[in-house]
Amino acid sequence: MNVKLRFVIFDWGDTLMSEAGPLDVPMANWPEVRTIDGAREVLTQLAKSCRIAIATNAIVSKKPDVVRALERVGLNAFIDEIFCFTELGYKKSEPEFWDAVLAGLGAQKNELVMIGDSLEQDVLGPLRVGIHAIWFNWKQETHSRSFSIRSIQSLRELPAAIEELT
């Protein structure tokens, strides 16, 4: 596959940051926020060659809340853009979400890859519209799809998985 990857798009909750907290309160306001193991290390490595964005279906946290939560754990400096359901009105399973991402980044579909823990939202949604996706399957879920889905169980596996794409 000949891909010139310019953008790596991450899901936010349970991909870069733990969702272990009160679900009815924006993550930025939680007493404690935590990164997923390997997040800083992988973002540091990827930021050298790609721009990094977040795509989230969060309904309680709005974009400023996402920024504040990322700042609390020192990840915001790596993030170039944030695409939120609360602003776009579409979820990652909907083509309109990805139209907004592509327009916002000024990118072509083959120039980005989505990484996330939700098979339906973070992998199948982008794949349906022709965007590369890698399933961050750290919960080791099974799927009964008839096609192969690239998956990793640790964020530290991501650079090698992206390398396979390109």
C-alpha cells in the first residue's frame, strides 16, 4: 500500500486517556485524570513525522474540556486539532464526521489513519468511508467480521503498525 501518511487521528477516551471516572462530569473536572500506558511515548515519536489530532464522540466534554484534560497530563502540546461530536453534531460512525475531519485538516482520505478502542466507532466508521484505521484492542475483545482488521493491544505497538500501512 503506497500511503503518504500526514495525520494520525486518535480517539480520546480509553485510547489516550483513561475513562475511569464519573461519566456525567467533563473529564477535565475529574479529581484525577490519567493517560493510557505508552501515550506520551508514542505521541512523542509520532509527532516527529505526522500531525496528530483527536476525534471524539464525547457527549459531556466539549472541545475546551478536552484541551484542559489533555493539559492536565501534558499531552496537549502534541495535539494539532480536536474534532468533537459536541461541535460537529455527528459521531465517528457517520460519514459527515469524517467529511468535517478531512476538511478541517485539508487532507485526503489516504493521508490519515484513525486509532481507537471502539471497533464500531473508531475502526469500522472510518473504514466505511475509505480511511485507514487501527483497532487499539487493549480490552482484547473478539469480533466476527469476515475481513481482517489491523489491531494492537498496546500503544507501543502503534509505530510498527503504522509503518506496515506505509
